Amino acid sequence: MEDVEKAYNKWKSRRWLITVWSMLMVTAIVILGIIFKNDSYALLATTLVAVPVGFVSLETLNKKHIKKTEE
């Protein structure tokens, strides 16, 4: 019997969900900053962008490390 790998479903992955969530949050924060004419919201939004970037980067490095140890 052949090993059948499950198809990768991008729409249910943690990386995709966190990326979409962060895009929505940053967009909402920037729009609220424009509405209330407060520039400090833009600074908060750019700081929050680092969270998903860091998560995705570390998750990718971790996945590579796990694959190397399995081989």
C-alpha cells in the first residue's frame, strides 16, 4: 500500500489564520487612528505586525528542524 499524504489545507493552517487575523487587526487599528485623528494608533499597528512575522518565521524554522531530526 502506498503512503497517502493528507492534502495541505492552507485555509485551516495556523499560519494562515494568524496572518489573516493580524491583517484585520492592523487594518482596524489604522482606520480607527484615521477616524479619531490619533497617530499613535499607527505606531501600535506597526508594532503588532511583528507578532505574526515572528510567529511564522519561528514556526518555519521549527518545522525545518523537526524534518531534519525525522530523517
